[in-house]
Amino acid sequence: MRRAILLFWPSFIIAAAATGLFFSIFDPQELTLHSARLFSDKLSAYSVFFLIAWGFGVFNTAIVLLLEKPSRQLNGFQPPPVDPDAYPEQTL
């Protein structure tokens, strides 16, 4: 559950900021592809862009969570056990 929260919450914030920034610059009614309007109303443009931005945010956050693992966990390396009784205590 904790990893899901770490995955979806930051990407939600990223998507909200990206949507706000994008539509403060571009009007959804003016978005066209081959001279055809992409969206019939503004709400559908906001919703589609938000979901796409959220998907990219989830992908980005998943990569970050994957890379933040320690290298021992990623590579499967386990150091050999050390027996402290095998080494005599040195006195100076």
C-alpha cells in the first residue's frame, strides 16, 4: 500500500500542475489535428490531458522508485556471513 501511495500521489500532483500549466497557455477549443478539432468541449480536453499526464507521471515515478533500491537488492548480491569469533581480538 505504501508503494502505491508513493507511486500515485506524486504523479497526481505532477499531472495537476502540468494540466494547469498547459491549459493556461493553450485554449482547448483551438487544439486541432489536420484542421479538425480534437475535443468537442473543454471538460473532455482537461480530462484527457490530465489522465495522459497522470500516466506519464506514474511511469516517471515508477522509474524513480525502481532506481532508488539499493544495488545489493537489484543485483542479488549477498555478502558472505562473517563470524566475529573466527578472528582473535588484537590488543595494542
